[in-house]
Amino acid sequence: MIYLCRIGKLEDGENGAVFSRYAGVRRFDQLPISDKTKRGLKEAKFVEMVDIQRAALPHALCGRDILGAARTGSGKTLAFVIPVLEKLHKERWGPEDGVGCIIISPTRELAAQTFSVLNKVGKFHKFSAGLLIGGREGVDVEKERVNHMNVLVCAPGRLLQHMDETPNFECSNLKILILDEADRVLDSAFKGQLDPIISQLPKRRQTLLFSATQTKKVKDLARLSLRDPEYISVHAESVTATPTTLTQTVIIVPVEKKLDMLWSFIKSHLNYRILVFLSTKKQVKFVHEAFNKLRPGIPLKSLHGKMSQEKRMGVYSQFIERQSVLFCTDVLARGLDFDKLVDWVVQVDCPEDVASYIHRVGRTARFNASGKSLLFLTPSEEKMVERLQEARIPVKVTKANSDKLQEVSRLLASLLVNFPDLQTVAQRAFITYLRSIHKRRDKEIFDVTKLSIEDFSASLGLPFTPRIRFANLKTKKKGVFERSIALEPENDDEDNVVAPTRVVKKDLLGEDLEEEDFPLRPNEEGKGVEKSNKDEGVPMPGTRVSKNKKLKISQHRPSGSRVKFDEEGNPVAPLAIVAATTETEVALDEEARKDYYKKLGEQLRKVDHEDKKVEREKRREKRMKEKIKRKQGEMEEEEEEEGSASSEEETGQKRKRAKKMYFDDNGDGDEEKEGGKINTDAISIAELEEMALKLITQS
Ligand SMILES: Nc1ncnc2c1ncn2[C@@H]1O[C@H](COP(=O)(O)OP(=O)(O)OP(=O)(O)O)[C@@H](O)[C@H]1O
């Protein structure tokens, strides 16, 4: 049974709604809490309570289960940290009592932030607290300590790992469980971790759930076996679901103009702290690396779930230290306070739903600070505006001022030519973004077939449009998409990674991208590929060619040299010389390719063989010369010793014979200097070797 309890009011059967006896207090030091906690709050400069704290603390301190809901940045953390400290204080908890409280956060950064608030406010208590989020120390180091911790602040995965692997780790004494960002922790992404955790916790405990977008799904609450929880929502009646100090703008941008818009925004906001949300890690990686190389004039950082723990913490603190742009995925969407310093939240990609929107923009305008947010919506996502307005989110829709737009896609195209690795990153960004759109549940808003794939890939600077396949995609659109079988989803981590689908060979541009290895390679089978209308050569990796346009490529430029561009500024691959173009598209000529490579191979082998033969003869000649020279030297010495005239003649004959071997190959009889060529036509190698042998053995 859930009691619906508005701010500060307790349902009371006799005389209707009355205010709880604490609803009147406004200061922390008026609360019935321990001096240790009051000292911690005072030292952390927390004096006056905010709404959610005034409403929730009286119930929480009485030991009731709570479902707390309040806007982002409105002080929910203290609303559960104080009850944790007071619960253990009342139970006279000591280090030997083991785990008395667990606080579960959906991300490591949020767990770390909560851990720091707990330490600040609880510094005068004697309890031990541990942060379980992995990273450099790793689970082994934690294993030694986790059993002596009274309070654990953790991400679900790491807690479950200890429950499964750490000897003697048990939570049978647990008194209070906190789920921060409860609706996220309870959603399907964490189900595989949360359910086993809950099953190992005692049912007799206090449970507090907090979020700006609180779940009220009974099945969620039933999983936690809540006992008559108090539902406290301090902003339910307020005019907006987002902070009143937040200015929210939506701009309609075609997908292929997003990066131009983002680049122009950054260039015109160089003295701000800007958080930029993109859908996938690969996009974060690409935009960060590409924009970094273009040097916008403000430091750029990136953060996503696949980075190491240390790197993530480092990037997070650097972002707080100075004005910069932080590209990130939804791993930073919830709970993080950034010390109330974020000026702008820019959502380049539309969030999955309204709740995600609220949490993302909630990174700014925290606790009375002002903030601004900008959401890019493609024309096909415009319905999201309705969804937001229905949820009491006051967004203002505007159009992009196109003459202010700084085109960055051309700069990206030349970047990708000069940094081939970046091209692979761009391809991954292209594929994972489209896949993330395709996997979205709300098909009224997210429809990948409504996006101009070629233009989008060009906007990333890609010379050709990668091939991609989507599961069960029904589309009439010829060519780029077709039905496919999705592969097993990748392990879902904090980035809302979207399950990959297999990339397949297509005949549209004859280019295929295997998910595993991104270097582009010509279509292996060539099935369904139009026959080339040229007889020679090997098809090239597909380049983007407009219809009916012949590829004008120098027939004499050796492949692998500098990159050429066609009229449209698209780089043309080295082997384009052998490309065949049909009326509508570049095709791959399989036979021609095979012939070309076959001929190439034969030529190489032949040249190789001749080279080896010449090499061998040179080596032999060198050896022979050395031996004969040595031999002649020895013979002359002997004859001089013997002083016999007759031998002189003989030596001369021998010398003549020996020299005969060194005529140059035109046979004109010139005296060869030492080191001339062996005239192998006159004497076979075998004879030569026999003569050399005789000379050597005559000594
Ligand atoms: N009573 C208070 N007095 C002064 N500052 C406060 C008070 N309560 C919270 N704050 C500050 O307000 C900011 C936001 O608090 P907190 O992070 O708890 O918000 P939240 O509701 O948990 O936000 P989110 O929904 O994003 O998780 C923090 O910087 C915190 O220190």
C-alpha cells in the first residue's frame, strides 16, 4: 500500500491532513538528529533544508520506506545520506557489525559523488564506508576490506561480484538500502544485477528510493518488498518538471547538419563549461578526436563507459577545473553535480525518452544556479517537442541560422584522408549512431529510414557510405537497408550500448564493412555486382559517385600515391583506375579484379625470379673472384720462390685463361679490370667452378 503524501503533510484519519511535526522546521540543526551529523552538516555549510529534505527526512528518520521524487539538482542526496548516518547511529553500529547500509548508484561517477557527500556529512561518525566501483585497485583489494565496511556505496555490477566471489561477504545484518536514480537502477538494463542482489538482502530493512523521475510501477516496488512506502513528490504540482532557472531551447537540424551546428555552437561559446551528449561511445570518440584536430579554441574532453575508471575520474575533475567542452554518453546523464558549474547542456542526439531528457538537462541549473540547454532534433524527431511539453517541460523551438553555420564536414573530409585511423572511427560512429536510432522503442520519433544516410556519412567526412544492416527493418527504400539477423547484443554497459546488427555486403556501392574489421575491402563474392563495362583491372573500394558521373582518374598515377579528389571533393581510392562505372553506380568487376591480381602476381613472380637469379650470379661471381685472386696470389709467391723461368710462361697462360673469364659480355676482348663481369655466355657456371676448383687444388 502506498500512502500518497504531499510535501510535509501526513494523512491522519481523525482530523484530515495535518502537517508532520517536522514540516515546520527549516534548518538541519532543528532536526532530531545526532550532534555528530549536525556538526558534519554545519562544517559542509549545509544550514537550511530544501523542499525534498524537509518533506522526506521526518519520514525517513522514523524508519519508513520512501519513494522520493524531486527535480534534478534539488538536494535528494542529503535526503538519504542523513537517514543512513542516523540509522546506524541509533543502532550503535560499529566496524565489527559489518554491512549496515548499502547505497546503489547506476554509475561509478555518481557513486563516487555520493561517497564524497557521505564522508563530508558523516566525518564525525565512527562508521567505516567503502566505495565499490572497480578501477585501478580492482576487486581483489576491495575483497580484503569489504567485510569490514559498515556503509557500501556501489554500482550494481561490482556489488554483485562481491556477493558472488568474496568469501564471507554477507549482508544479513543490513538495516537500510538506498537506490539512487531508482528508476534507472530498476530498469531492464540492470535487472540481471539488481534482482540477485535484492534476493540476498534481508527483507526486514528500511528502503529509500530517490529520483527526479521516480518509478511508481508497482512491479518495481514489489521487487523491493517495500513496506507501505511514503510517496513524496515535492514538485508534482509545480509548473515545470525541470528547474525553473533552466532555459531550454530546441533546434531542428537535419542529421547531416548536426556537426556543422555543433561546431558553430562551440566556436561561439568558447568561455563556457559545456556538456555535449551523443548517443554512442563511438560518436563521442570520433567527434572528440576530429574536433580536437581542428582546434576550436577551447579544451575538448570526452568520457564514456568503456574508458578506464581512472581516466573517467580524471576527465571528470579536469572538466570541473576549467571551462571546456566534455563530449559524453548517457553515463553522465544522471545525478552528477559537477559542482553546479555546467553552463550549457547540448544534446546533439535526441534522448531516448522524456526521463533521459530531464536528467541530461539536469546537469545544469542545479540548486538555484541558472543554466541553459540546447536539443538538436532532426525533422523526423520533431514529435519529441510534443512529448516534452506534455511532461511540463517548457522548451522553446527555434530554427538554425544557416548563414551563421560554419561548415565543418569539408574539414572532416580532408582530416579523414590525412588520418586513415580517424576514418575507421568515423565509420564506427556512423554505424553505431544509426543502429542506436533503429533500436529505439519509440518508432513515432526514431525512424532510421527517414534519415539521409549518404548525406549523414558525408557530414562525417567519409568518402563513401558504409554499409549497414538492421534487424527486421521494413523499408521500401531501395538499396541501403534490408532485413537481417541481429547479432547477440554487446554487453550492455552504462552507455546504453545498442545491440549490434551484422554488417553485410551490398551491391549499392560495392563496399562492405565487416563489424569486426573496419578497413574497407572490396566485396569478396561480388554477387549481384553489375559486370564492369571495362575489360581490365580490379574494382576499387566504392567511392561516393553521383549518378551518371564517370570517374575521371589519371590512368598513369601509380596506385598508393597521393590522394585525388573528384569534382565533388570526394577523395578517390588509389585503385579507382580499374573501377568500372555503370549508368547508375559504381560496380565491382569481379573477373577483372581477379585477372588484374593474377597478372600482377605473375609479373611480380617473374621479376622476383629474375632478381633472384641475378642476385645468385652476383654472389657466385664475387666468391669466384675472391678465390681466384687468392689462388693467383699464392701461385705467384711459389713461383717467385722457385725462380723457374718456365713457370712464368705457364703463369701468364693461366693468368690469360683466368682473365678470359672476365671479358665483358660484349666479347670485345678489352682487358677487364678487377671486378669485371663474368662472361657467362662463354663458359658455363659449372666449367667455371671446375676451373676455379683446379686452381685452388693446384697449391
Ligand atoms: N540544503 C542544502 N543547502 C545547500 N546546498 C544544498 C542543499 N542540499 C543540496 N545542496 C546542493 O545542491 C546540489 C544538488 O544536490 P544533489 O546532487 O543532492 O541534487 P539531486 O536532487 O540529487 O540531483 P539529481 O537529480 O541530479 O541527482 C549539490 O551541489 C548540493 O551540495
